Amino acid sequence: MDPYYSAKNELEVQLENASGSLNRLKAIGEDNSDYGRQRRELKRNLSVIEEDLEDLSQTVEIISGNLERFKLTEEEYAARCRFVKSATEMLNKLKETLPRQKQSQNIDSMKDSLAPEGGDEVEQLLMEQDDAMMRQNEELEQLSHAVVRVKEVSGAINEEIKTQDTLLDKLTGKVEAVTDRMRQTNKKVDKIVEKMSTKRQYACIALLVVVLVILCVLTIS
């Protein structure tokens, strides 16, 4: 299967999930305690989608000058360009409609209940822990997508190797057939040369006999 279609299907699912997450985020409202976490997760997902879409766009640009090599028609290439464009527009729309982050009242209430006299330290600690978790999630997402891309590239290389092996097998068969024909031709040529050599020997003997007869006649006379 063409790796493009795997990447295309994955992007479509990611965009659909991001759109659903955005609708749910708007529905729960900014006062919900889970609002901040869902917004951060959606923002990370949009960043991952943007990276994957950039990779796909670069792939489409690479094949633009090698349609015959990749066995693509002009219509198929145009369809891929249209998908990249529409996906980019949808991603930009999702990023533009993503609500701005609001200062969470939940942090203030947690700060007051846990440490009335040291609220700043508690807030700073919570923010540091949240940032650390975000970085870990981003690294895991990037690692996951890198593995997927490596798998797709490996699949494409494997398919190319199989194609080259098939071509080599066909070429080997043709070379063997030509070699057999050359051997048969050489045998025929050897036989012809052998026959011609025998005829020359007979001609020389006949000529010598004629000369000998002539000499004998001359001597007797």
C-alpha cells in the first residue's frame, strides 16, 4: 500500500478527533475544572497534526517532478495537492477557533485551601509539575509518530526492494535465454567451419592428383 494513503487516513482521523475535542471544550465552558487540561491536550494534538501535515506536504512536493517513477498520474498528484491544501485550511481553522486560556480559578481555590500563607509556592509547584507532564506527553507523541513514519518508510523501502528483485529475476531469465542461444549459434558455426575445412582438404587432394596425372602424361610422351 502506498504510504501516502496511510498518512492521509491518519491525518483525517486526527483532524476529526481534534474537531470533536474542540467542540467538547467549548461545551464544558471555561469554569469547568477539566477545561485547562483538555485545552492543553488539544493544543498538543494540533501541534502534532501540524508536524505530520508538513511531512506529508514535503513528500508530495518531492514526487512532483517524478510522477512516472512513482507511477502516478497528473490527476492523482492534483488530488494529493488538494488534500494537503484542505487539511491545512482545516488545521488553521481549528487553531484560530481554539479558545484563549483563562486564568483558572481552581488553582486559586486549591492554593488557598492547601497553603493560605504560601500560595505562591504551591502555584509555582503545580505549574512546574504541569509543564513537566506536558513535555513528557509531547515527547511520547513525537516518539510515537516517529515510529509510525519509520515503519511507513521501511514499508516503502521493502516494496521497492521487492520490485527491484522482480526486475532482476526477469533480467536474469533473459540473460540466460540469450546465453543459451549464443551457445547454440556457436555450435552451428563450429560445424560449418569444420565442414568447410574438410571440403578444402578434398579440393587440395584433387588438385594434387590432377597435377600428378599431368606430369605423368608429359613424362611418358
